[in-house]
Amino acid sequence: MSRVRRRHIDRLEQKINNVRRLHSNSPPKNLSSPTGEVSEKVRILYGGSVTADNCRALAACPDIDGSLVGGASLKPDFVKIINATQ
């Protein structure tokens, strides 16, 4: 594996770990109401740098319900991001 490819993979893994750490520090789902019904309706969107390379890994995170895609939506690879959860 090339050094450039390894560096790219390392950055992607770091980003995924940061997302998981951030979401593990969020309040427990049952804090918002005694029954937890409000928190079950709240959706968490990842709004960091979403690309065709990292969208599948981000979609696989159990605490992320979707992505807020910015500049990547203007690129041809946007279709890969749309289809990441299918």
C-alpha cells in the first residue's frame, strides 16, 4: 500500500473515531423525556466533510442518522454519497 493511500486511510479512521467519540458524549437518549419518546424522534446528521470516500463508513455509525452534504453535492461522486446507505 502506498504511503499516500495509508495516510488517506489513517485520516478517514481518525475522522470516524472522532465522530464516535463525539456521539458517545451526547446525552443519553432517555434524558429528554421520561419515556424517551422525544429523543427517539431526534435525528443526528453528520455535517463534517462528507465525501464519496468516507460516506459508507459514516453511514455505518449507529449514532448517525444521515449526512449534511455541502460542496460534495456539486461533484459527480455525489451519487455515491446518496447510495451509501443502500
